[in-house]
Amino acid sequence: MANHSNHAVSAAHGHGHEGHHDQDALRQMGFWFFLITDCILFATLFATYAVLHNNTAGGPTAKELFEMPGIIAETFILLTSSFTSGLAVLSMNRGDKKGLIGWLIVTLVLGAAFVGMEVTEFANMMSEGHKMSTSAFLSSFFTLVGTHGCHVTLGIFWMIALIIQLSRRGINSTTKRKVNIISMYWHFLDAVWIFVFTIVYMMGVM
Amino acid sequence: MWDKIKDFSSDFFVTGDPMIYGADVAIVLVSVAILFVLTYFKKWGWLWREWLTTVDHKKIGIMYILASLLMLFRGGMDALLMRAQLAAPDLEFLKPEHYNEIFTTHGVIMILFMAMPLMFGLFNIAVPLQIGARDVAFPVLNSVSFWLFFAGAMLFNLSFVIGGSPNGGWLAYPPLTEKMFSPGVGQDFYIWGIQISGIGSLATGINFIITILKMRAPGMKLMKMPMFSWSVLASCLTIILAFPILTVTLALLFIDRFAGAHFFTLDGGGNPMMYINLIWMWGHPEVYIVILPAFGIFSEVVATFSKKRLFGYKSMVFALMSISIVSFFTWAHHFFTMGSGADVNVFFAISTMIIAIPTGVKVFNWILTMYKGKITFKQPMLWTMGFIPCFVVGGMTGVLLSIAPADFQFHNSYFLIAHFHQVLIGGVVFGYFAGLYYWWPKMFGFSLDEKLGRWVFWLWNIGFYVCFMPQYLVGLMGMTRRYSTYGWDTGWFGLNLTSTIGAFLMGAGFLVQVWQILYSIKNMQKLKDTTGDPWDGRTLEWTIQSPAPFYNFATDPVVSETDDFWEEKQRIAAGGKPRPKPALAPIHMPKNSGMPVVMAGFFFFAGFGFVFDWMWMAIPGLIGVAASMLVHSFRYDTDFYIPVDEVRRTELAAGREV
């Protein structure tokens, strides 16, 4: 039922455990709504990119700039990390704390590799003189892809904090909720990357 | 060394204007006075425990309302300064640059730092009580929202004395606001002030959606929910879809200014029109975000003071929701003159006309609710009665503006200024005042003096018409907005002078209002609300004592129909037995948290650093923000239980049966 309230449940049980469960459900739902807002945020950046991507102002075009092998490798790394974060949740649901932490570590290492490759890609472009200030195309490119990269970076730090909490407290309703939420976040970033890959890189070089 | 300090401070502080020196002195004196009072009366601990760290939605609501009234004062002063400058032709009361700053800060403050927080304040006060919840879904996040708003508002206001105010208009259109044309820090104060408080608004949107969807009392189906809560839901859905666009737009403008990017510049392939589209994709929904809750308040007030069920409940819900959707498809009517072509303009003209329909439906609903009702003209009802004709006229002039070919004449004239002030003052401000008078007893346990309230009402109302009706005319005569002065040959003198007189009447209204609040505090005992139900109300917030205890409801309320409390009272009056009260149980409550205020402090710090390009300040600020979140994440001991004894004691002390 959409409208059962958390205190009604906790009052019915007389003590707090049920209340905690419900608070966890609220937070997961809240996070879904946060993801909606993040969707709009990326949609706005994509729209900006779509409007400005041909305004190269004498600077390089997408075709001249993008080196696809590295991008494809990045893509596979991120997709794999999404899969391993799924494996982490499966371990958690089995109550396997070791497996959970192990898969989270694999996920964040893959995430770090992705960010590392992206930073290298950006650094190469900039060392060749293709900066944000070169053209509207590059402004919108760096901002869109960089915003995604910042999200992944944030996710990595978040995951580290979560691993520490898991190792201290084990799997309980609170840590379970936190793992569920970060895995939602991670899958979401994966989905956004698919759009980045398609719209920015694939359509850029085609 | 000394010269360097002098150089720095003459840039850093705003100098050269006696009014600003006056403000400097006032700010220093007030700050010293506050510090002294807090220290002398040993109130620091009290302030920290009871207010700064509170997660109680009612206290957060009160802080929002207090801050918004302060902002109303500042925004109002800006308005009066502008009207003084325009009172007669060729006045040199304000220099043109100063005038530009004032119309910019007036607009930003009134919409983002007055209307929004007043609205959030009323959300916080009323929604959890109306739906029978103990708090909002995420109490700590709620506190984060407030403190981010507060940090953003303070950062923005600081520009008045430090660095210089923004002067590019309330929506800061580029290329004017790009570094090339606005090299000062004012524009950066604008960006960061709004950005920081905008994050808070977004979080409030999510918070109240979840609260309303998941925390209603058992039995309160969505279609039995009080109309104010419906309007909050509609408004919050609009917030979460619109505010991310604002975040991105301001971020892009900042990247342009900070990193030399070319989103909206004239060179490098930038496109300033992109900004204008983006900002209005947020900006137009934004005006509906602030007006929808006012519609909700009027619906509650009209039903309560007519002693009738709201006419057309379902059509009202449908109207609210359809407005929140259609509001996303009207943005281009703000720039019909941009040259997007006839096809685009036709689409936006028609969508704008369509959005007037659900609004019209609501007006009929309110009128038909009053029809054959037993109306009492207490203050909330008075404001509602003032609102209806005002908003109808304001809405009609909006439809006139929506006709794209005609808009080429009206565009950016005083006709437009008069239109949006009529819907924003006549709609939003009157609405929130109605809400403030309506829920005041629930917040503080006493109501506001009726007699002074009538003075307030008439001063504001008469002042409004005297101020803005002439502006329609002077707009049709060709006066455009943002003129800092005009000549004798224009023939606009009489109308402008009248308009200025009206503005000062509204200013007098505000002063009487402050007096009314002080007077009512002094006579609190006489105005005390002992029943908890001063207006013979219809919804759950009136079932509990005033002021509401911090746990809201001693036992969980159960609801079976719309306006459940009213129906229950009718049933008991007809000889029915009251519903049996469930036994008291320990109440589960969230603990206070210092994280929100600390995090907002770091945000302020970071924002200030970004304004001046001081990375040594911005980066530690951002690290502080992240650290506050991490510390919070590691805290597991976040809630507690109020024992039954304490609940019983509190209820008995308020004269309630348990």
C-alpha cells in the first residue's frame, strides 16, 4: 500500500525495529527521486551539448579529437563495474559479508581505472591545446563528460566509506540500505555513460 | 604593506556611497548586539540545542518564515528606493549603476529569498501536521535544506557591502553577465548565492514528495488529502523537475566566467540564447512552484471560513497537477521577440493560454465554495477575498501578454511589470500572508490581532492597486522596465508619482504588520488559542493543541474521509460517540544534528572563495562539505524514543485528555 505510515507500523509492533525498516524504504524511494533530478541535470547538459557541438570556432571537431579504442576500453570497464556491483548486492542478499566487500572493492577499482583513463584522455587533449576555452563544442564536451566523471569519483569515495562501515558493522538493515542505494547510483551512472558513449563519442566520430 | 591593505580593502569593501556606509554601521552594530545578548544571557547553548541543530519541522518552518520576513524587508527597501528614484522625472537620487544593482537584488531576493523560504516555511509548518505525520521523511535533510538556503541568502546579501552587488537583472542574461562585460564579483555572488540555496530547495522538493506519498495517516487516501498538501505535492514535483536545470544553467555561466569557457559568450561559438532558454525552462515552472501552494492555502481557507466542503475537490486536484505539467511547456513566452519564428511562438502562445484554464477552474471552485456558505471574515479569509479579484485581473493581463504578436508591443514594458507583480503580490504574497495568519496560532499558540490586521490588509490592498494600476498605463505609453530615469517630455510623471505613493502605502502596510506581530506578542495571553482549533478547522492540524507539541500527535491519527476532523465534529455534535483514543505508546523521534549547520557553513565558505577566485578558501570549504557528509554517514545513533510518561505529562499540561 502506498499509504501506510512508518509510525503506524512501529506503534503496532510496540518497538522500533519495524520503524527502521520503513525508514530504509523511505530513503530508497527518496533516492529514486534524487536520481530523477540527476537525470534532468544530465539531460540539460546533453541538450547543451546537442546545441553547441558543431560550434567548433576553428578548433578541432569531434571526429579529429576522439580516439575510440581508449573510449571503448573505458566503456567496457564501466559496464563490467556495474556487473560487479550487482554481484556485490547478490552476495549481500546471501549474507556473505566477505563476498560483498570483495565485489565492492573490485567495483571501485574498476571505477578508479575508468576515471584514470578519462583523466588521461582529458590531459592529452589539453596538452595538445584543446581546452575548455577553445570552443563552445569543447566547453560543452568537457562539462558533460567531466560531470559524469565527477559523479563516478564521488561514488568511489562513497564506496570506500561504505566498505569501512561494512567491515565495522557487518550487514544490517542500515548498511543493506546503503549498499542498495549506492548500487542504484552506480547502475545509473552506467546508463548515463551509455548515452555519453552513443551521443558524444559514437555520433561524434561517425 | 599598509598601502596594499588599503588597496585591497577599497576593492573588497563597497565604498563611496553614504547609504552603504550606513548599512555597514547597521550590520556591525546589529551583529555586536546579537553576540552581546547571546553571551550576556548565556543563550549560546540554548541557540545551538533548540534552533541551530533542530530537526523539528515546526522550528525549521519558523526559521524559514523569520528569515523570509527579513528578506521581505530588504527586498521591499529595494523596491521603495526604486520607486523613490522614479517618483519624478530627471531625479538623481540613485545613480544608474546603483539603480541596476537595486532592481537586480530586488528581483532575486523577492523570488528566491523571500517567496521560496516563506513557502518552505509554510510547507514545514503545515504539511506533516495536515497529513498526520510526526515529522518529514528526512528530518536531517530538511535541516540541511534550511541552512543551505540561509547560507545562500547570506552570501547573496553580503554583496551589498563586500565586493559589490550583481547588476545584470534578476535572471542575469549573458553576454552582459559574462566576464567581458561584468568583470566584478557581483555576478559571482549571484551565482553562488542562488546555487547554494538551490541545492537546498531541490532537497526540500524530494523530502516533501516522499513525506506526502509515504507518511500520510492510515486511511488518508491521496484523494482524501487536504488540498494544501496536494498543492505542495504539485509544487514539489515541479521543483524536482525544474531546479536541476537552474543548477546546470548557473554552473555553465560560472564555468564561462571562471574557466573562460564559451557556453554563452559572443565569441568561441557560444550561444547566449541557450542561456535564456535554459533559465526560463526553470524560471517559468518556478513561478508556478511559488503560486501552487498559495492556491492550496486559499482552498483550505475558503473551505474553513465558509464552513463548507471545498467545491470541486477532484477538479482542483486535476487543475493543480495539470498546471505543474503544462508549466514546463510555456517558457518561450518570455522571449517571443527572440525571433524563433512564428511556429515556435504559436506553440508557446497556445500553451500559455491553455494554462490559464485550470487556473480559471480554481477561481470558480473558490467562488462556488463560498456560495451559500456561512462566511466569517477573519484575516486569512480577508486576504483570500483580496486575492481573487486581484489574481483574476493579473491572470487576464497574462493572457493578453501571451498573444505573441501583441507581445511585441508589451514586451519588457511596465505593462509586463504590472502583470507579474499583480500575480506575484496578489497571488503569492497575499496567499502566504493568508497562510501565515491561518497557521500562526498553530505555530505560536496565539493568533495575531484582528484590528491591526485589518489595517495591514487595507494598506497592502489599496497600496497595491495605487502602485500597479498606473504601471499598466505607463507601460502602454511606452515606458520600458529598468529605466533609471525619464524626462519631463514623456508625460509619465503623474502615473509614476501615483505608483510611488502606492508603493509607500504597501511599505506602511509592512510596518503595521511588524507592529501587529509585536503587539500580539505583548498581548499573547489575550490572544491565546486554548482550544487548538481557533478557526473551527477541518483538517488534522487542528486536532492537536497550539502550539503543536514537538512530537505532533500523542497517538497516531486515523482518518476515514476528506476533512475528517470537521466530519468528526459534526458527528459528535449530532450525538455520535467520539472515536476511541488508542493507548499512548513510546514515540520514535529523530535526534538533533549539528551536521546541517556546519555543512552549510562550509558551503558558505566555499562559495565565498569561488566568488573571489580564492582557491585556498574554496577548496577547504568543499572538503569541509564532503567531510560533514562523511561524518554524518558514520553516525548510526540517530533516533530515540519519547517515553509514555513524558507524552502524558506534556498532553496533560496542555489540558488534553489522554
